Amino acid sequence: MIDIRLIRKDRATVEAKLKTKDPQIDLSNICDLDQRIREGKTQVEQLKAKRNDISQKIGEMKRSGQDTSELMNQVASFADEIHSLDHQTKEWEEQFLQELSRLPNLPMDDIKISEDPKENVVIKEVGQKPSFDFPFKNHVELNEKLNLFDFKRGAKISGTGWPVYRGMGARLEWALLQYMIETHIKNGFMQWMPPLLVRRDIMFGSGQLPKFDNQQFKIQDEDYHLYLIPTAEVPLNGLHIDEIIPQEELTLKYMAYTPCFRREAGAAGSQERGLIRMHQFNKVEMFCFSKPEESNQVFDQMMESAEEILQGLELHYRNALLVTGDMSFAAARTVDIEVWLPGQNRYYEVSSVSNCTDYQARRSNIRFRREDGKLDFVHTLNGSGLATSRLMVALLENNQQPDGSVRIPSVLQRYLNGQTTLIPS
């Protein structure tokens, strides 16, 4: 969450920056609640001080044999007023927390202000778009002969947006995951295998709730109230909730492979069929906890690790610095890594690397102690490293041959017993 002290110090500037992400944001109610809470707490403290003074006086009067009934009545009335004010203040605090938790993170000062994703700033391109001297196919058409996925049986089992990987499709997917995991381990990331179901407070800590509650898959019965993770960012952030991380352990560089579950699949239209947009997909996620002054450097390291994978796969890609209105809720800076998909005639994101500054750490109460003893919130960063579904599409469509076969990148061949090509049946 945003530090309320920033709003108290300069509401106009904070509100203006937040509006670059969401023009509907209005801080009036938050500021009003904050003022009422502070005044309520002040009144409670003043009443308690008066009560203590009177209680002390009652003790003195009793010792000298004086009548204290009138003062006793005053103490009782103070107790009732304190209880009433405490109760009201707690209600205001709950409302305040809800309001504050719905505010997105502040974008960094150098992020371009726009609501239009078409204005994202391309900051790097690597490689060239492939050229074909034959009628190329999209991955769904290629699959008709390669038999890597079974969309019909997936729909029969779970509905649309839940494809089944089969045969070489499953093996190629697993090869991709192995290659990515090994690359990140080489680059200093520790591998984790977190649960796929998490508690509500863990979802809240990463910024998924309360704003995006209707976009999540969840289990609700008499025994469990859990959410299927939309990304491994959620449980990795939750590993250190309510902890003070020893300063000497920072930076913590974590990584995990998990399936990811999202309700939004299928919402973008018929062009995004096949593996482009699904309810369940595989992803290797990078997640880091760092000192605030080191988070920009860690961001660059995460970008390098993600890009190394695409360079090894010999895929053309570009990096785009997102404008304020296209960034995620919790991010202060985001760069999308986008690969070229010939079958869709456009770039698609396969990785999104974000610096969330202290936003998630405040929600999750994750801190570290500096050398002078001061406690400070860590910065958290996350990045796909990478999501495999669109990466699979890129491999198939960019490496297709005139006969419908597909060349397997050399970095993956060692996971496939040296196989170099996917052969159509």
C-alpha cells in the first residue's frame, strides 16, 4: 500500500500521479477518514489521561476518608465514552484500510503518462522478424499435423481455455521449463515449489485483493477458503509475510515454476485462440526482495535473466516500457518483453518485469533492519521468466518449415534426447 504519510504531506501531487493510472481516483474519503481516526485517537488519549488523573485523586481522597462517589461516577462516564470512541475509531480504521488498499502503486517519475497501451515506449529490439518464402501457418494450423495439443478434449474435460498437451507437445513444454529453470539457477535464483492454493491474506499482500477478487478462481466451502494462484508471485511474496529479513541476506532472488490460473481467458476475441489466452498456463516466475537503494539494479538483473532465455531460443523480441495506464496495480515500473508471433501478425508479451517498490512489502509487513537499527520496508520485484504458452506459439510459428515440420532450438534438444525437428504425421 501507499504510505499514508505521502498523502498527508502532499495530497495534490500523490492524487495527480495516481490519476495517471486510474483517472477515477479521488483521495477525499481517505483523507477524511484519516483525519477522523487521528482525532478519535487523540480524544481517547485525552480522556484516558483525565481518567487517570481522577483515579489518582480518588485514591488520595479514600486514604483521607473523603466521599468519592461523584468522582467515581465521572470515571464510569469516561469509561463509556472511551469504549464508544474506540469502537467508532476501529470502524473508521477498517474503512480506511479498505480504501487505501484499493489505491494502486505510484508510478516512478520517469514513466510516460498515458492511458493508451499503444504509447508504450519500445526501448530495445533484438533480432529480426522471420521472413517466409512459403505460406506460413499459425500454431493452431500447425498443430493439425503435429498433434501437440488437444483443444477439444481439454474443452470436454474442463471447458474452453483449458487445453491438453500431449506427446511431443508435453515433452517440448517440459523442455522449455527445464531450460528456463536451469538458466535462472545459473543466474543466482533459488528455486522454490510453493502451494498452488493460498489464503486470502496472501492474495491481499501481493495486491490481488480486494480490487481483483472477481478475477480469481477460488475454493469456498465449510473447511476451506482458498484462492488458486494467478501467478507464483503471490506465494513467493507470501513466504516472508510479517517477517524482518536480516539485512545481510538481501538481496533474496527467488524463482518458481507453477501452473497459473486466471478467469480472464477468452475475453479478447477469436484471434486469441489456441494457446494465446488460457485459464491455466505454465510459468516460471522470478521474485526478489531487495534494499530500496538496490532495487533498480536488481530489476536490470531480472531483465537480463529473462532476455537470456529468449536469446538462447533465437527468438526476435522487443522490450517495451509501459505507460502509466498500462502498468499493473502494484507496479511502479514495468517493462514487457514481447515476442513476434507471425500467425497473429503482432507482438505478444511473454514476460513482464516490475519493480513494486515498497507497495507489497507494506501490505505484507516485510521489513529489514538497517545497520543503525532502523526498520525499513524492503522493495519487491517480480518478473515472468517466462510464461510458456505464448513462448510455445513463438517457437512453433517462427521455426516452421515448408513441409509443416518445426525446427527445435538447439538449447532444448538435450532435454529431448537430441531430437532436432518436430515432424508432422
